[in-house]
Amino acid sequence: MEKITQVKVLDNYQLEILFNDGVKGVVSLSDRLFGPVFEPLKDPSFFAKVRVDEFGAIAWPNGADLAPDALYEKLKH
């Protein structure tokens, strides 16, 4: 499984993601910010606290995270 190595916050709840094999792209999360864990990410300053965790996934301080496999498939195609 490929891992995310870098994440950069862009405008409008978008993230630029780089994987360890060089696959790179932009994903929009504007339509995914619902539910108890993801609701706090609607605050742009909190959304900007995204990081790459030790498993190669993107994560936020409140425990919200996104597994790299689905993001990888989306960006690869």
C-alpha cells in the first residue's frame, strides 16, 4: 500500500497530496465535511492543522483521518 508523504492545504477545503511513489494531485473535501468527526474541519483554521500520520494517512488533531488507499486510487486515475 502506498503512503502519503506530504500534504499541503489549499483554498476551499482542498489538499494537495504527494505519495511515496510520486503520485500527486489535489483532492477536494468540501463535500465530505459532515458527521461528528469531520464537522470541526469546516473551520478553515482547524482544517489547516492537517498532517501526515505515522501510517501515511492524513489526520487532524481531533482524530479525523482519511486512509490513503482511496485517495491514491482517485488520484492515480
